[in-house]
Amino acid sequence: MGNLQVKNFPDELHEVLRERARKQGVTLSELVSQVLRREASKPSVEEWLAELDKVPVREKDIDIEKLMDEIRGPWPEPDDAGR
């Protein structure tokens, strides 16, 4: 198993992570490994964009005005006080 050393690590962040690890009942090394494993499992922005390019685009004619009218609902009738 490899070692990882982080230089110039902010003291306040170190304390926050130590406290979080303590509350979770794990060591700081275990917590950092969990966080890094989770981060490493995510695609990079470039990978995500490449996958996004593969998604077929469904082209539809969308009437934005009609859609907004449906969302907003009917306009209220003006009352006598507004005249």
C-alpha cells in the first residue's frame, strides 16, 4: 500500500477532518482514503463532457409562450379598484 504526504496542509482543515473522523469512528487516514476514493470514482469534467456528447438530442418544437402560460396559470381578472 502506498503512502501519501500532504505538505503545507492548513491546520484548521486538518482539525475539521480529525473531528469528522473521530465522530465517524474511523482514523484520519481512513477518512481521507474514503474521500479520495469517492473523488477518484467520479469522471473528470472532460470525461463527463465526452459522455454528454454521446447522449442523443431530442429535437422538438417547444412553444415557450404556451409552456409559460401553462406554468403561470390563468391571468387574474382586473378588479374594479384597478381601473
